[in-house]
Amino acid sequence: MFKKLAQQLKMANSNNNNTSMTSLFGDEFLTPKNAFLKNISKKAVELYEKQTDINNFSKLVLSNPENVTHNELVQKLFDDGVSDPFVDDKLADLANNQKFLRDLGLM
């Protein structure tokens, strides 16, 4: 259903951009109905996307509170030599790094 609505909106947008001739008889009667249906379709797509985002976020947050593998992965990175970006010494070194500042266009 979502794909069908998205395709209809895409076709409607492309039709609006490519219309060079208009019908004098059909458009004046269909325009209010079509505009109403397009607004409903657009709103339905937005609500579906919002609900999907909420569901995905809820699954992520409530997945498994006992799962601490992310802490193990971060610790493995630090053990492999990746420097912690939140250590004050590293931030000071980065702030004084001339090449980094030139790359950012600050010098």
C-alpha cells in the first residue's frame, strides 16, 4: 500500500511538472476531488513513515538491555590502538595540529 501511494505521488508530481495542455471540461470538476485525495494520500504516507520510524526506534531501544557487546567492541578498538576522542590530551593535540587546521580551512 505504501509503495502504491508513493508511486502515485511521484506520478502526480511528474505530471504536474510536465503538463503543457489542460482540459477545459475535466479539470474543473476533478481538481477539488484530486487535490483532496492527493492531500489524503500524502498525509497517509507521512503517517506511515512516522509510524515506521517509531516502530524501528522502539525495536532498537527495547531490543536487549543485557546486550553489552557494544562496550566490548569499543574496548577492542581502544586495545587495537584507536585513540579515544574524548581524552583531553587528544583534543588538545588535534586543536594544535597544523595540517588538520589547514584541511579545515582555518589557517
